[in-house]
Amino acid sequence: MQLDVTTSEEVAVLRISKALISGAELMPFQEHIWRLIEDGLTLVVVDFSQVKWFGSAMLGVLTTSLTTLLSAGGDLRLTGITKKIDSILMVTQLAGIFQTLDSVEEAIESHTSICK
């Protein structure tokens, strides 16, 4: 999995580049979340527009990341969610826990609007 991390205003944007995500390749994602929190960036957007599918391991990492960010006073938004990924969120009843938006820009705006 390739992660591209950028910041816009006070929001970190993680763009994932890989069609399918599973297992051991998820550790760098979790490490990035920890580093962002250490650097004081607790508002995070994860862009899945280059991801077709992910399994339960990614759901676990996302849930842990959300909990960690909320504990640090931040939050997590998801963008670029495919219908297949959305169905995974629905079936696991996580759709109500994760805030998903249509674009990175909308997700950044949703974060920055709560900061104002």
C-alpha cells in the first residue's frame, strides 16, 4: 500500500494508492496516524478513491484510528468510497460510525468548519 500524506489547513489527508488492501500492509497506515497525532494533527481525511476493496483488517485499523483520533480531540472522515466498500460498511454496521463525504475538499471543509 502506498500512502501519500498532505496537509491542508489543519487537516491531514491520507491518499491510499492500491486497488486491494489487506493484512500486514496496514501497519504503515496506523503508524502514520500515530505520527500525525504526535505532530498535533488530529483532523484526518482518508481518500479511498484509488481503492476498490478492503477487508476486515482495514475496518479494524480504521476503527482503531477513529477511536485514537477522537481520544486526541480530533476526528476522521472518509472519501472516495466505492459501492463495494460502502456495502462493507453497511453490512458491518460501521456506516453510522464513519462520516463519508464525496470529495476530499468536502471532508476538509467539514473538519475546518467545526474548528471555527
